[in-house]
Amino acid sequence: MTNQNRYLFNFSKHVNEFCDEFSLLEDKTPVIALSGGLDSVALLHLFNDLSLQNLCRRPRAVTIDHGTRADIEKELQELKKICDDLKVEYRVLKIKALDLSSSNFENVARQSRYEAIENDLKADEVCLLGHHLDDCFEWSLMQQFKSSQMSAKLGIPVRRGVFRRPLLCVSRAHIERYAKYKNLNWFEDSSNTNLKFERNFIRHEVVKSIAKRYPKYLKHYVYSQKELKKLLKAKKSKEAMPSIKSHQRSWGMILEIFGALDIEQFKSELFKVSQVHRGQVALQSTKFVTNFNKGNLEIKGPYSFSGGVKVFQFGRQIIFIRKNFEVTPLASQIPGSIPFLSRTSSKNSMQETPAILATKYRHLLGENPFTYPWKEPRGQVLIYI
């Protein structure tokens, strides 16, 4: 295999695996948004080749005519010839002419394209767009000047509804090399040099300067995006986790704390077992929560709160015991477990003890306690929840 053929094979394989990883096709017909530029022409040939290898369905192509360019008819004829040569179905979608002098022309044109394509798609089709890594970097850069949201800096989404971007795993340089080896022809849109448009300004005035000074900027951008996605995923997972999980008992309550302890949540749970809901108990709660969030996760207590509530702390677990209940939590040698002291007959074996305790102390432990009973020779038992 020549170097040229090896590159074409690896390029196709890489994009196909990227599609599989992000489920971009979902066994649906790919519809190529064919503008005539390098990216979309390469995208059309790539997915036509993949279909010939039975790796995807046969694609079709659509072109949007904005009605703003006088030379569009000649290009449309050339694009039809390309599709005819590939035996690919081709269609032109005309939309209402837009005002080039409008300050928001780019956004209006983009939305008009998406609406026209989406309305043309069948139920078993998805639209493939030719955006690549360079486009993603430029878009991400623009967002840093217009948005404070960290997620906005992730760049162009790989998939948004029926629109998919299979070339976000390659750079423009990769695509140019692919097109060169395939002997492809494409058009250069004359409007791409108009610095009035925001994307062109970023591309020609900003990114070119960055590339000249930092030639490996795109490589580092890809790595940084991967790290940012990991951080956002971890943050989302953490936010989804409840900060407090409560287990109510007849004698009070057990709290499991995840992350920082929220003062309002703490008071809300405490008031469920306390006889008072204001005054001194609020001050006591604030002091307790402040110490907890400082990382003081030792075994502490009992603390006497207003309303007759006794509070124990076992690392990230907190026990509220109601007034007039005699329950004795003890220091635990088992991480993450809360022990209660009880007794059973010295005649009972270790095998019998869990069932006996589960029945006898159901009011203490709940219906289905997960216990680690430890029985001493004299009959003393530590029940670990």
C-alpha cells in the first residue's frame, strides 16, 4: 500500500470510528449539506466511499441557495455534475433572499439553512455538516469574548438534533490532504474574505496570528477540550448527587452528607426531630455546619441542641436523637458505619445474633438494617449500621 492510499484508508477509518463512538448515523441515511467548499465536497466523497464499503447507507446531498450571490447558478451546475458522477441524489433548496447589509446576517442565514434542511429531511435521515477542528477552535474563541459559560468554550457540538458533524475529529489540513490525494475540486466562496463577518475576522485577523506564533495550538486545543469535558462531566455528576440523604427512625434520624453541608438543608432535617424551630437552635446549627465544612470529620458528640435533640457526628454521618429517647451511639472502628450498643444473651451464637437483633431493635435500625454485629464474650454487642 502506498503512503497515499494508506493515508486515505486511515482518514476514512478514523472518521468512521468517530461516527460510531458518538452514534452519529444511527443506521440512518446521511444527507450531506453540500456548499461546494473543501469541507463539504470532501465529506460527500468520504461518505460515498463508506457506503460503497457497506459501512453506511447511500448518501444524498442538498445545497442551500440563499439568493445573495450572482454566480451561484454556475456552481450549482458543477455540484450537480459531481453528484451525478457519484450517482448521488442531489437537490437544491431555495430560501428567501437575505439582506447582506443586516448586522445579524450570519445568524439569520445559519438559522434559515438549518430550517430548510430540517424540513427537507425524512424520518430516517440525518444531516452531516462539514465543520472541522479549525472551525471548532474559531467558534470556541468567539464564545470566550461573548459568553461567561464554561460549557460554551467546548466548541461546536458534535451532534445537535438531526445535525451531525463527523469531521470534528480532523483538521482542515487533514481534509486538504485527503482532497489532494482524491483529486477533488471545490469552490472558494468569495465572501470568506469579507472581514465584516465575525467568523472571517477571527479566522484571518486572530487565528492566523496565533498559528504563526504557536504552531501547535490546535493540538493543545484538542487536549484541553478533552480535559474540560472531563471536568464538566465530573461537575455535572457531582451536582446531580444529593448533598444530604436522610434515614428517618422512630428515635430520630441518620444523615449521610455528600460534599459540603448546606445550612438550610441541615436545619430542615433537624427541625423534623426538634421541638423548636428558631432562636438558639439556629445559632447552634450554624456553628455545627461551619465546623463540619472546615473538614472536621472526626467522631464527636453528643451536642445538646435546643428542643432536647442530641447530635452525634461520625465523619460524614450525623445522628439526631429525639428528646426522651435513650439510644447510645459509640465510637466506630469501621469506616462509614455507625455503631449502637446493645446486649444479647451469651447463649446466642454469632449466627443467631443478626436475626435476633434485627427483630428486637427494628425500631432502632429500621426494617432492613445492613448490620455488622460484633459480639463480645459477656454478651455485649455492637451493631454497625
